[in-house]
Amino acid sequence: MALLEVQAIDTYYGKSHVLHGVSLTVDEGQIVALLGKNGVGKTTTLRSIMGLTPPRSGIIRFKGEEIQGRKPFEIARTGVGFVPEDRAIFPDITVLDNLEIAAKRRSDGSLLWDTDKVFDYFPVLKVKRDQRGENLSGGEQQMLTLARTLMGNPELILLDEPCEGLSPVIVSEIFQLLKTLRDEERVTILLAEQNVKFCMRIADWAYLLEKGVITRSASMASINSTPEIQRKYFDL
């Protein structure tokens, strides 16, 4: 079942035309990867969906309802969570306060995530619950950003470059966490990432962006089994 449908969106920064007719679909319970080099429009696609950089044309449907043109906080209330590349935690308050400030129920009133459940999935944050955000490592801040997003009880998470600047050990932890969230909690994720090998291990489906245009879409299983695609698009 399609949770998110993006149809032919065009997005600009001023006069600069960044996205050209981008279309994609994310089914419930999937991890879908947006792949491409820096500057091709991955982050802009996520920002367009979230209403932070609204598209000038095209349609965005979430749970069958059009959301393009709405304010970001209105889109968040429908059940979309956004994890930005720069993490954007509150550095001057504690880990626990960062989590509690983001807590809200789903639009239907249900509550799947609270601090106890988040701490089960992020034990390092439980240990450091009374530390200020600025005192966490980069990897811990990334986990806090994701945990804070879960506290909003989203049905869809837009996840921007979660591996950026992190050590291989932390990337491995992020991989296992996302896999568990999908497999055990049925969390749906649209993931923008340059780390192709990371995405090849975890994503169900992939869209390749080049210069603001989606040039290919395929199941990750087919990409993993087709060396020609890997060589042509990913230099693997």
C-alpha cells in the first residue's frame, strides 16, 4: 500500500530549477533510498515533501491526501517526521528534555513511542539522559535526532544522510537500528544517502537522482544482483 506518492514535482531555489518532474512512491513498511551524489537534489526532495522548500508544481499525497502547499508543522501533524542532515538537536538542554519536547500522539490519538520505548532502542541515550545535547558525540547526536523524531509518533520518516561524518562502527549501529525499526516496528523510511553500500544492504527500493531528475528506479534486490547497474551508476 502506497503511504507516500510524489508526482512530477518541480522545486526551485529562487530562479534555480533544482527538481525536474520528480516522482516516487513509498509503500508502507518499506525503506526506500534516494541515491545520488552531492548536489543532485536528494535533500531538496525531502524538504519539498516536508514543506520546507515547497514545490512550485506537482502533487504530494500522504495516506491518499494531498499535502503540498501545507506548512511544515501541518505536514508533521499528519504523521511525517523529518531527520535533517545537520541533526539540529537542542544543545543546551538534556537528552531527556530533547525527547520530551518532541512528544506527541498520532492524528488518531494512538501513542506507539514514549521515552521508555525509545530508551529500549537507544540504550546509550538512557545512560546519558541527563547530559546536555552538546556533550554527546556525533553518533550519539544522530541517534538523539532519530529518537526525538520517533517521539512524535510518525508514520513516515524522512531521513537525510544519516551516515554523514560518522565512523564505520556508528554507521553499523545505525544500520542495525533502522533494520530493526523496519522489521519489528514496521517504520516506513524515505532515506537520502550517498553511502551506496549502506543502502544496498538495507533498502527495499531505490531511486537514482541525477541533476534533479530521477533516471532509474528499481528494487534493491535487482540492483544487488545486477553488476552492470552497479558499475554504471555507482562505480562499484
